[in-house]
Amino acid sequence: MRAHLLMLADSRLPAGGHAHSGGLEPAVTAGAVATIADLADFLHGRLHTAGLVAGALAAAACVHAGTSIDWALPDAEADARTPSPAQRAASRAQGKSLLRAARATWPSAVFDGLRVQVPAGAPRGPHHPLVLGAAAHVIGCTALDAAAVAAYGAVTGPASAAVRLLGLDPLGVQRALAELAPDVDSVAEEAAAHAEKDWAELPAASAPLLDQWAEEHLRADLRLFES
């Protein structure tokens, strides 16, 4: 099971994560991130907002995936916690890719219910944290495991993108991630503590500037990442 968890957290899982910067590219374009110190601040903020929300959704999905759940409710709650249409589209795109990879890697009927009816005009596919939580359940992981993978991914994706976008020293970026590791653990634990609550009671932390940048990024003529 531990090896399966590492596979789920591995950026080499063919789930399309390499195409997304976690909001870093528009932050770079806006001039908010240019150095490793800037990146560390960005990652800290993203972890305690998007990372916490994704972690709680993933943890709750992990707990409920083994029940006869109607995924339309958590899908709507994920939508409500993602006010930016661009970020909702990115979450669904990544969820669709992860679902395809998870079904191929760990076949299970649990994934069948994730074919949710999305709102009119929205991209097809379930939200990424919900698929992540369902996959964690399928491979026998705990809600804390699911939350940890979500929190970890919230910072490692942008960190990897920073090397490509800014040419930052990869070793310096890894040190920034290592220094953030205790916070990743703390956020994962906080997120997992909500796993058995009603979906409406999950954390709803937000980062309005990231939402604004996501919308501007969607309209950009030249971009390296989808989000």
C-alpha cells in the first residue's frame, strides 16, 4: 500500500499534472514571484488556502468513497470552494486526467460513480481532489494519506514549474520545499480532521488574488502552462 501511495503522489503518474503550474505562471507574469524567497512565500500561501481545501476534499472523498455516495454533492461543494471559473476548469481537467490514470492503474468500481453531471458549460470531468480521495481509498490509504498527497501536490507542482519558468536553482527550490515540509504535514492533519464532517462544513479558505490571476492567465496570448 505504501508503494501505491508513493505512485499516487508521484508527478510521473501520467495524469497531466505537468501541464499545470498551480497558479505560479500568472503570478510570475504579474511580477509577484521572481526569486526563491518569493516562491517560498507563494507556496506557503497556496498551501494554507488551496492546499487545505484540496486536502479536506480529498480526505472526505477517501472516507466516503466506499459508501453509496452521490458524487454530485461533493462536486458542488468543490465548485463552491473554487470561485474562479478558470481554476474550476483546471481542477476538472486534472481530475479527468487523474481518473483515467487511476482507472487504468487500479481498476475499481469505485471510480464509476465519479462520472458526475457537470454544470452546463463547465468542462467535463470530476474535480481533482475528489478523484484523488477516491483513488486513495481504492489503494487502501487513510484520509490523512489522501490529505497529505493533496497538500504535497499543492506546493510541488508550482515548485517544479518555477524551475521551468524562472530558471531557479533546482537545489534551492528543493530546500524551500524541505523547509515547508512541517507545514505540509500540519495542513494535511488539519484537513484530515474534517474528513467525516458534512461536506458543507469543510474548509473554504480562499486566495482572491490567485483567482484574479487565474482569469487573466486564461486570456493570455502566450503561456507555457494551462493554469
